[in-house]
Amino acid sequence: MDREQEEMQFLGLFDIYIESFKMIFAWRKIFSKITLSLILPLSFIYLLHMEISGLFFRKIIHNERELDRTRAGTPKYEKLSDLISNEWAYFWLFKASYFTLYFIFSLLSTAAVVYTIAAIYTARQLTFTKVMSVVPKVWRRLMVTFLCIFVAMFLYHLVALVMLFVWVWVLTIGSINVDVVVLVIFVFLYLAGLLYLTTIWNLASVISVLEESYGIQAMVKSRNLIKGKLWLAMVIFLILGVFYWIIQSLFQGLVVDGGRFHMVNRVAIGIICFLLLSNFFLIGLVVQTVIYFVCKSYHHENIDKSALSDHLEVYLGEYVPLKAKDVQLEQYQV
């Protein structure tokens, strides 16, 4: 990074994006290798999952329509029924395989990018081989954090579903006059809460790599660290999320459901979406790490570069995270 940490707190929305792009461009060789080895497979798995899921659904829907037109009890009916059951079983088996692979490559990509940026920040000698040797020892910490946030997300959606059920029930019995505005407010609050959890998740991932905290502790630290920069971080991740959604929608509409297009056109669009998604995955990981340093600077928690450099080294074959005294309690005067 070109900026001193004391200056990081003054970075605004576009400044964070510019700083991230500058870092990727300045270290494009190592980021290209990380992209080729981890992020490209991650993007390929994600888009391939959409395509295969679409094929499964089209086939299942076709067979279910055939089943509806077939008289019950006939051999054809029994055959179609068994076929649909097998297709659903294969579909969920495919989903499990997809989530496993996506989960692994997502954690490895996060660990690689966060470690790389921390090494750049400390001006250490950095090689792709060194990054890849550290990554497998870091991703277990990320896995614990991911599982904790997954539970938090599950509980959040469960509460939202219960509240939605209550709202529908109130409308059904008609005992209370509930306006549509209530539903709009509910959806807005739900999306805002989801964005907040996503912001906490992204920052907790960086903390899990660079500090000794992970899991629930990393989430708590993330929540405290984001204070004062919450709206900035949420807007940044919202913009990234919108771009992800646009790419996903284009791929879904023009490739997965684009049967009316010529195969060559679908392949070309698929390649474009694949490259765009890979770049945005990389940008998103770099941005979330830059936000970590911005929040540290805002709270005057000066990170000792020499201590960070020492702890990024592989010590006796084990990854040694930063201690609290090195990364968060050494404050500077403004």
C-alpha cells in the first residue's frame, strides 16, 4: 500500500476501490497466479452449478408434467415416479458436492488474498509459492468463522420466515388491517439486516486470517471494528453484490435459460460472465481487506508492520496469527 496507516481512515467510497485496483495492478503477477489457481476454479464451479441445476430442473419439471398426464397405477406411472425420485436424489447429491467444492475454494481464495495484501502492507518478499504454503494452514480458522456465520444466517432467516408467516396469518384472519407498506418495510429491514451480516462476515474473515480470533470472537471483533465505518462498508458491499447479481442474472437468462440463442452465442456470453465474475471475486476479496485496514486506522489501532511481518512467517511449519498486542492495542496519537 502506498498510504500510511494513519491516512487509511480518510479513504472514502471511491478511494477504497481505487486503492484496491492500484494494489491489484501493482502486484498483478501474483494476483494473476492466485486467480488462475483458486478464483477461476471458484467462478467455474459457481457458474457450472447454475447450468447443471438448470438442466436438472428442466428434466424434473418435464417428467413431473408427464407424470400428471399419466394414469396412476400404470407401469409408465410407476416408472416415471421412480425416475423423478432418482433425479431428485442426484440433484441433492450434486448440490452437496457443489457446496463442498465452492466452500473449499472460497476459503482458500480468501486466505490467499488476505495473506498477500498483509504481506504487501509489510513490504515483505512475497512469492506465490510462499502464499500457497501458508494458505492451507489458515483456512481451518476461516472454516470455523464460516460455520459460525452460517448458523447466524440460518437463525436470521428462520426468524424472518416466522415473522413473514405471522404477517400472512394476520392477513388471512383479517382481524387487523395490515397495509402493504408493512410488507415493504419488512422486506427493507430484512435486506438491511442481511447486508449487515454480510459485512460482518467479510471483515470477520480478514480477522480470522490476520489475528488470533476466529469464529464467534472474530464476529464480535468485526462488529466492534466496523463501528464508525458501517455505512461505508455496507454501501461498498452492496455495490459489489449488485454487480454479482447482474452477472448471475445475465448468465441465468442468456446461458442457462437462453435456449433461443445459438450455442456459439451462449458459449461466448458464458465466457464473458465467467471472466467478469472471476475479476469481481478478486476485487471483492481485496476490497474487504482494505476495509479492515481502514477500520483499524479509524479506531487508531496502529498495526506494527514488523510484528505483522514476523507473524506472517511460517514458524516451525505452523501459521502464527497476530497477537492482540501487535495488531489492535498499539494506538497512535492523531
